[in-house]
Amino acid sequence: MTRALRTLDARTFRSLRRHRNYRLFFSGQVVSVSGTWMQNIALAWLVIQLSHSPVAVGALAFCRFVPFTVFGLFSGVLADRVDDRRLVITTQSVSMILSALLAALTLTGTATLPVVYILAVLLGTAQVFDAPGRQALTYQMVGRDELPNAIALNSSLFNMSRVVGPALAGVVIAAAGSGVCFILNAISFLAVLAGLLAMRTGELHPVERKELPTVFRGTREGLAYVLHRHDVTVVLAIVTVMSTVGFNFNVILPLLASDTLHSGPRAFGLLSACFGTGALAGALVVATVGRPSWRALLTGLCGFSGTMLALAPLHSVLACAILLFVLGGSFTLLTANANALVQLDVPGHLRGRVVGLYLFAFAGLAPVGGLVAGWLVAAGGTALAFGVAGATGLLIALYAIGDRGRLRASLARTA
């Protein structure tokens, strides 16, 4: 038993064991991403307090993700042009300043919906340029062979923070208000900045950079690569559809807690933490398995969609918490495998652009999805929003399963 646990530990955390730079990055992110999740929860709750409107929460999601729509196709070009470590240092510093400003406005009672929306747009803009740089930097820290493991560990970090952040946010909001969450998030950025500055740049894996791409030519090259890879195209199609109709937790969960379950910020934090716990468990499974697969991706997609349908009629906090755990595990199984399948064989000089296209698929239509989710909740409650998301997910799963079957049959005929 002890030997099995040691083997499991060595397989699950091998990127952390072998790479000092990645350990520094990972440790800083544990603190910073937890603070970011506190801020996400506090921001949604602040909008509910200011507006008492489901549509206003949907508008917040629109503001947070519209930068991905506007800049998502081009952000990866920047990651292929500049030093990724310096890029991430810049974007994290900007996010820290914006969080401090949000805290000051909230604590002084001068925060209004338009101001909150403007800051949400600016925070989203920093994030859209941060994300491809951060993922490209992950490759430089661990190399190709351990990239799937590092992606899964990054997902586990993100989802561990999804557990800790919302749980802390629920307590802090109830005790001291949203403004304190924003202060804590601003401070948390110091941890990741310290880790980035302490890295040994000589230990980073070199990236072959050809002629520096212009914005439009670089974007065209990334699109051409994706369109000539049928498997990557299908993955991005799945992620695009699901991110639009299914990944709207930032809209639906606060409304599930406040309107459907008639609960307060602590229940909201609990529900978010249950989702995060499931997502963390799923990420650790993916990290242990190692290599991504289509079977795992489709299993995650079907599990996610079926759980959404099961959540639709529920009015019990306990029952919702249990199913949100399952939903979180399925979500990570889907997204971690999709991310790794897209990145695994991409040429180094195109990595930033392909990651940028994945992130565009993941969040580029999220503004529309957030507004649609808010409208669905206003029209038919969270039951309608969960039902539409679950049914759409099952339809795209059936398409993907059929597509894989047609591809295998075609390969068999040509063999």
C-alpha cells in the first residue's frame, strides 16, 4: 500500500519534483489564484447587492469575458513575439493594481455598477494577454514530455483555489464585506510575482522563434494550423459550444444560491467550493493518468452534461452540493484533456497562437453565454439554464462520438 502511494505521488507530482522554476511558479499561483477566486465570488455578490437583478450578473460575465472576444484571436501572437516570463510579470502587476482600485472604491462606498463593469473589462483584458503567456511559460518550465502532467497540475491548482477561495470569500463577505476580499486578492499577487522574479531563466526550455509574426499574419498562421488538424478543430468546436452554453457558473451559481435556494453568501461559497472540490479531484486523476485521450474528454463531456440536467429540478442545498462535486470532476476531465490534446504536438513557434485560439474557444463567446444564462434564469429560473446547458452538451457529445467513429472507419478503409 505504501509503495503504491509513493508511486502514485511520483506520477502525479513529477513536474513539481523535477523542475525548480515550476515549483516556484506553482507555489505563487496557489496563493494568487485563491485570491482571484475570492474576488470573483465577491464581485458577483457585489453586483447582486447593487442591482438585485439576474441580468446584471449576466452583464458582469459579459464585461469580464468580452476582452477574450475582442482580443482572444490575437493575444497568442504577443506570446509568440515576447519573453513569456516578462509578459506574465506585466499582466500580473496590472491585475494587482486593478484589484487594489476595486477594493478602494468598494470600501469607500463609491462603487457603482458602471464602475464595477469598467474594472471587470480591464481585469479581463489583463487576463486575456496573461493566459497564453502563462501556458506558453509552462511549456518552457517543464518541456514537452511533462507538459500534460503540468497542465493537469495547473488545473488542480486552479480548482484547489476554487475550493479555498469561495469558501473564504463566503465567510469574509458575511463578516466584513466584499471590499476586504478585493484587498486580500491584491496582496495575493505578490506571491506569484515573487516566484516569477526568483526563476532561473537559464533552466527554461528554449523556444524556437522564427521571424516575429505580425498580428494579422500570425493569427492567420495559427488558424491555418488548426484548420488543417481535424482533431484539433473538433476539440475547439466542443470547447466553443460548451463555453457558450455550459460554463456559465459565474452567472448561475450566485443566482442558484440567492434565488432558487434562497440562501446567503455562505451557501454560495459552499456550493462553489463543492464544485471546486470535484474539479480538484478530477484534475488529480488526470495528472496521475498522464497522457490525454479522446475517451477521457468525451467521458467528461457526457458526465458534465448529464449532471447539468440532473441539477435542473433541485431545490436542496445538500443535493445541489453533491451534484456540483460531480459536475466539477466532469468539467476538469473535459477541459484538461481538451487543453492537452490541443497543445501536445503544436510546433514551438506556434504554441502561443494555438493556446490563444484555445482560450478564445474557451472564453471568446462567454460574454454572449453570460447574457444568455442571465436571460434564461430571468425567464425560467436556474432550472431552465441548467436544462438548456445539459441538453446542448449531450447533443455535441453525440456529434463528437459520431465524428470519431467516422474517422476510425475512414482510416480503416485507407489502411
